Amino acid sequence: MASNGDIYTYCIKLLVRNIDEPFLYEVGAEEIDRLKERLSLIEESEPDQILPKLFSFSTVNKLTVLVSVDDIQLAHFLWEKNPQPPIDEGFDEDDPDREDIHYYFRSKPHKYVQTVDEAPCAASLYFQLELGTFDESEFHPLVDADGEEVFVHLRDIVLVEFRTKILDEGFDELKKEVSD
């Protein structure tokens, strides 16, 4: 549990455009500070300054989340002794029912769940989203657990959740490929 000497638990509550339910994640205090700083950069940025399109953070329950800053309608930073349970509370990293990637797309109120065939596919998608260097009409190819191809329109992603374990495995495999 993210806490300050067991005094406070920290959460980020997000309202995201076109998604009916709010997102509530238990995080470390540093993640709250990072998101506050990123949201403050929007007001201070120069017109020609390019800021990342998606903000990445980690939850206490081992999810890695990317959210479109342009689609955040409200970011509420909670620090309470007993907040309402976060949506990822009770999430077990090894739970086979928790799929690898949960997508939330612009203009779609519900999530789309996908299990990827190989961890490097998830890591590659994460890197491309985090860097924000994709074209407005760019698709990212993935292979699902059944070996079927999936093309994801990157600009339409407003929030995506990854199992941190899958990303870590993918990062390790990508580093190994580069060093070989």
C-alpha cells in the first residue's frame, strides 16, 4: 500500500472524456507529484513545445497506466486514511483472469481487453505511446494470444492499462535483442 508511514494512502481519480465511470488508482505520492507537474506544464508550455500525448504512471497493485492528457477532464488527487477501494484493489499480478492490456478508446464508453502473444509486443506498444511520436493516423500491429493480428489506432487511445509484469518481461526481451 502506498503510504507515508501508514498515515496516508494516495490515489489518483480520473474522469476521462467519453468513459462513463471514473478511474481510481492507488499510487505512490511521487506519481501524484508527477501528474500535477505534467498538467501544470500545459499552461506553461510554449506554442511550439511538444509535450507527450500520454502520461504514464504505476499503481501500487502492479499496473502500468497510460492516459491521454488531452482527454483528462478531471484529475482528483486523494490522500486519505481509508479512501474508497481503488478499481485495481485486490488485483493479483498473477491472476489469469486479469488480461494483459485493457484499452479505452475515444468515443467508446467501455474497455476492450486483449491478451498479447509475446511480451515484447506490449512493451513496443507502451514505448510508442509513451514517446507520443506517432502520426495522427498511425496503427500499431500486435499479435494476440491466439496468434491473430490486431492493429490498434494509436491516436484513439485515451487510457490503457498494462500488467507491469508483462511490460517488464517485454523490456528485458527487447534489451536482450538489442544487445545480441
